[in-house]
Amino acid sequence: MKKKPTLGIYGFTGCAGCQLSLLDCEDELVDLFSAADIKVFYEAMSNNDDDALVDIALVEGSINTNKQLHELKEIREKAKVLVAFGSCANHGCVQAMALGDGKWEQRFKQVYGDTKFTVAIPREAQPIHKFVKVDAFIPGCPPSKIQMLRAITQLLFGNKPTYTNSPVCLECKFRENECLLNDGKLCLGPLTMGGCTAPCPTHNTPCIGCWGIIEEANHIAELKLLKEKGFKIEDIIRRFRMFGGSEIVEKIEKLMEVAK
């Protein structure tokens, strides 16, 4: 009998929404637990084996303390394949929206004052690829059920996850949504990776880029489209910062230099 692949699901700083979304896959959970030998999953199990070597590690959350950084490096050593699970792990997400502005210590002191930390020494939130090699990623805040189950299934069969190479706009077309840009609303659908089924625009709410900027697209044309619609580059960057951190902002700024 073929040995089941071993799986560990870990969480750092975030809302735990990615793990909860996995638990929401109620009908498919039995199949998942049957297909894999799950060693760590604190959101769902009490008998976790923190010392276990795993074939696949799904890591949710950004790194916000030195203790988390140490634990992340340990997970990397124990895992054959390490996967950034969700937007916090991939980009830093909301807690990293001002990443790299040089004012983290100032903001930290405004909140905590002169508090001395002795166990979990805080640090500026950063995505996990800043510290360890990441083999694959699952986008989303949180990932959609379909994308998540597809990615995990591919991983369990020894393959890298495949991703949507089209923007959220295409999914709006499939759902016959009217374009919010024509209503004067700053929607980041033209620049954002699809796969979410466009729930926000479907409910008349602009896309805020939580799945990250799409890699294979005509970014210059899309940015020009947003500018032609009357939106300022500063507003576009500010909107993308909410979930993307400095990395996405740097991409946009470089593209804008070309688009001028």
C-alpha cells in the first residue's frame, strides 16, 4: 500500500481565516484527512506532532516576532515542500501595508509605549519568502474553496499548484457584472489575480486586490486604463497597499515609469 503524504498546516500572524476556510470545506474534509497523514493542524486537531518531518507544509500568516521567525526556519528544515498559504504569508497583507516606510518603530511605540517584550520580540511584519525558500503559493484572503482544494490536491499528487492567469475582470464577465470603473469606482480587478469568482464586484463592491497583482498580464495597458478613468496613481498604490505590502507597490511604481 502506498504511503500517504504527510502534511502540516501551520499558522503565524493573521486572522486564521485561511485555515478556517479549509475547515469550512466540510464535505471534502473526510477525503483530505483520508488522503494525507496530517501531522500538525492546530485549528482542527489536539494530537499535533510538532517534531514531525512533513512532505508538505502549508504556512499561513506573516512573520511578526523573532520567535515566529525561528519557528518558520524550523518548519522549512522539516518540510520537503513549503507553501505560502494565503495573502499574509504571500505578501504580508494588512499588517504589512506600510512595510518598508521606515516608520515601524514609531508606529509601534504609539501603540505599545515603552513596553518591554521578553518572550516574543516584535519585528516589522513581512511575508515568509523574505526569510525562507517558498516552493509554491496559494493566493487569497482567504483562498476560495475551489482554488484551495485544487491546489492541495495537486500538492498531494506531487505537483505544483496551477493558478489563474487572468484578472478578476474576466470573472466579472463570466458573471455578467457591470463594470464598476464605469460607475467611477476604483476597482483593482484589471490588475488583480483571478480565481476568487469576483464576489466583491458581484455585490457592487470594488475589488481591493486581496489576491495580489497578476503576473502575466498587460500591466501597462491596465494601469493606463485606470488613469484614463480619472484615478490617480497615488490612490491605486494606496489601495494595493492594503493587502500587498511594499512589494506590490514597488511593482506598480516600476510599471508607471514605463507607462509614462
